[in-house]
Amino acid sequence: MGAYAAAYERSIADPTRFWGLAARDVRWLVPPDRVLDDGAPPFYRWFTGGELNTCDNALDRHVEEGRGDQAALIYDSPVTGTVRTYSYRELTALVARFAGALRAQGVDRGDRVVIYLPMVPEAVIAMLACARLGAVHSVVFGGFAARELAVRIDDARPKVVVSASCGIEGGRIVPYKPLLDQALEQARHKVERCVIRQREQLHADLVRPRDVEWDEAVAAAEPAECVPVAATDPLYILYTSGTTGRPKGVVRDNGGHAVALRWSMENVFGVGPGDVFWAASDVGWVVGHSYIVYAPLLTGCATVLYEGKPVGTPDAGAFWRVAAQHRVKALFAAPTAIRAIKKEDPEGALLAGHDLSALDTLFLAGERLDPDTYRWASRILDRPVIDHWWQTETGWPIVANLRGLEPMPVKAGSPSVPVPGYDVRILGPDGGSVPPGADGDIAIRLPLPPGTLPTLWQDDERFVESYLTKYPGHYLTGDGGHIDEDGYVWVMGRTDDVINVAGHRLSTGTMEEVISSHPAVAECAVIGVQDALKGQVPRGLVVLKSGVLAEPAELGAELVGMVREQIGPVAALKEITVVPALPKTRSGKILRGVMRGIADGQEVTVPSTIEDPEVLEGLRPVLRRS
């Protein structure tokens, strides 16, 4: 039996022993009484009775253990021309001071702090400062509009919001403060204090006394020590795409999170203390939480924080420049980024002159890695290109090719095998496992391993309803696929209304809610269709109210503008078509899956319950137009 098979079998047969051993790599202030608390299924808790501090494990312990002068954070910002390295000692001091600043603004253990920052060191500092105090952070991606920010403020009810005067998208300055001010006006929850990082590219007007400048707050603060918290206490809330209405706040605990991420770095990614790790993502997404901030620092790595794009800052060689300059051992990006580079530099000419001898592996996740992109990246880099699959809810990989435990042959199109701790099943409509090669719902038998969501923020009922109801005793991933004869998992796509645009999970239902609010719109549907660059892009279909005489192009542009304003440019909705009718079942359900299949050029089976087949036939030319 190989190293992977042995580890996987142990993790499923005896998870208490498996994760109890892994927990030895974490510094506990009080050791846990129980590794797995399974007394109240389907709610499982890891390391109950234990106390620790995540910031202590990510920073202080490394300083005390002799890594104080080692690089911890490498900030590389081609949009501002800045490169700066922070040692573990320097970063610890900055985090302790900002934690003191938050405490001076009234933040205590268990309080929430919303962080609305671009890719600047202050984002990492703010997250770790919250962890230091035992406060719960909720990072909101800077590309979201005021309405989306307001909804998250109302749900998390933060005591403080930390933001900046602006972000920089390529060559464009994006003012953040006006968006924050609008969100605070729209939100029902009243925030007591905002801490604003003024950037030299744009100075923001402050609303005194509510707003305080970052530098002012830090200058007046005393450093704060790490606050012990229970292993089961929340570390952060991260909102993920759901259907319309209240957002889903994924909760991450402190203990299980630290153990799982620490284990994943050496076993999944093959990196250890002193290595340089770069996740080319954003702190607003789960990849940024797990693999820009927490996992590398928990492991004692140097982590790269990149404020730039794969192309255009300045060119499609940007990734190779960063990897070479900082001697990156493992690069983690979304397939979209690699497709963008491929489009601009198909022969990989911009690799020339960059010494990538330190780069062992390119890891890709966030959306399905298509075989063409895999083959191209493998050819130009001449080193392993490794797909893996996971979710905001899980916080770390579900399926991967475990480079540190036992590297396996790569199958293009598959993220490889279940990671130890995840009992992955393919279930049919009756809830039973299907044969190898047969498609079904991808589910994970409970309990989920450490580091995964224990529940949704203040909504246990929705947690059960969303993930645990369809197949009792299992977590429903919302993705479909199959497992082949060799045990490799093939993830074929979402089974709900969430689409994956350039690695960002976005709800088509939310877009439909915006579009349907227009007075000219009777009904609408948004579907995700395949796109060579972004993986999926949304397309809107709109039926006008009777008697409405609107110019389709003008109306389409207006609706696109509404979505951009209320959700943000990240929605990437650019095309809306006015159609006479939408295909439905007799019960009134719009056949989104059928339309998506037609748009993607697939052979689709039209359900017998369709109300009017001629409606669908009339849409085929519209849907097939790329």
C-alpha cells in the first residue's frame, strides 16, 4: 500500500487518531479534551476543549522559534511600483500594533470586523490582528458594489469596518470610500467606527468622528497580546454565493482550520518552513484566506501578496517575473489567469529571461481545468501542473494530487483523488452510490474533516437545509461528476444556480433579481455558458412586459449597467437578449439547464414535462450564437 492509500484509509477508519497526530504541529495553549466531538450529528466539532490563538501560530511562535528574521510577507505591486518584504518579526509587531488600534476602537473577543481592502499589506495585517484579539473578521472583496457590502454588514453586524481610500485595477483607480459610505447609508446596522487606510493615489474624505485614519489609529495604540480562544470559536465569516436573499456566511473555526491548513501545505502542496508560496488570488476569496494569509504563515513559509493582474501589469510575463524574482517554489492560480496569459503570449515567449529554477509546481483551482490549458501550461513550463478541487465551504482541497504525500500520474480534466479526511461519494437519485464512471451528485460522507465549515453564521437551520438534507449523513457539494476505475474524481460542473466566472462563484439568481426589478421586464433567466478565457460567463434572456416598446440594445445596456452597479463588475454580465418567451415545465420551472446545454453545444434531453417545445426550438439559434 502506497503512502497516499495508507494515509487515506487511516483518515477514514480512525479520524480521531489521524487528526490528533496532525494537531501536534499546532501550538495549543490548552490541549483539546476531544479530537472529534460527534455527540450532536449532523453538527460535528473538532478539538473541543482546546484553546489556542491562530495569530500566535501564524506569527509569534515562529519568532520565538528562531524565524524572526525570515521573510514572512512579500508585497509585490506592479500597479504602484512597490516591492517590500516583511520579516516575521516585523509583521508580528505591525499586527500587534494594529490589534491594539482595533481594541482602542472597542473591538473585543467575539466582535465582528468587516474588512473591505485591496491587495495591500494592511489587508493581511487586519485579518491577523482580528485573529490576535479573538475577533471575527469578514473580508468583502473590493469589487463588490455598495449594495452587496451593505447586505454583508447587516448580516455580520460588525463593530468596525476597515477599508482604504482606493484600490487599483490595472491602470484604473477605484475609489473605495464612496462605496463604503453608500453601503453604510443603506445598511440597517450602524457601524460605530471605520478605520481608513489613505493611499497616495487617492485621498478619501473622512466622516468624523466615525472615521479614523489607519496611521492615526496605529500611532495612538499600544501593542496587543494574543487572546486565547476556544478551538471551536469562529475565526472568520466568508460570504459565498447563494440564491437571492440573505447571503450565506460560511463560518471557519480556529482549531480545525489551523490543523487542516498546516497539514495541507506539506502534504498537498509539498512546501514547508522557509519555502516561498504564492497564491495569485485575492484576500476577498477563500483562496486568499487559506493560501495567501493563513496556511503559509502557519507553516513558516514566505507568502507573496500580489497587487496586479496576470496580463497588463505590465504584460503577460508578469507571473513569471514575480515567480523568478521571489524564488517562488509553488504557484497557485486560477485556470482563467493561465488562459489569459496563453491568449496574450501563446508561445510563452515572455518566459525568456526569467529564472524559474526555484518553481517546482503550478497548482490550479477555482474552476475546472480544461485539458487544453493544462497541456499548454505543462509544455511551456516543463514542470508539473496540478489541478485540485475544493470550495469556499471546505476551506482547503477536497480532491487533489498530493505532491508532498505521494505524487500521482496526472489525468487531464481530473483533479485526481480524494484528500485524506474526505469520504467522497457519487450518489444517484435514490441516495445510493453509483458504479465507477457513472455520473451523479458529488457528496461527502459526514463527518467532514477539520477546517471545513461547522455551520453557517447564525443559521444552523439553513446549513442543514442547504447542504445536509438531500442525502442524510452526507454533505452535498452542489457539483456533479463521477469517479473512474482508478479512483480519480471527475468534477463536471455545478448542479445549482451558481456559476464560476474566472474562479469567482457568482449566483445567477442574484443577477436575475436585479434584472427583474426593471419595470420593462416580465421575466428573465441568467445562465452560465462556457467561455474560453473565463471558464463561464453569464448570459441573460429577458421577456418584456406586454405593450412595452423598448429598443433591445438600449434596454440590454441599461440592464447590464444595473447589474454592474448593484453586484459589481465582477459579475461579468455583458450580454442580454430580448426573447419572446422562456421555455418552462408545466409547473412553471424555467429550463435553465437545458438552455445552458444548448448554448454550450451539447446534446440535451428535453424533459417530457416541457410546456411548449416550440418556445425552446425558437431559442436555439439565439442560444447557439457564441
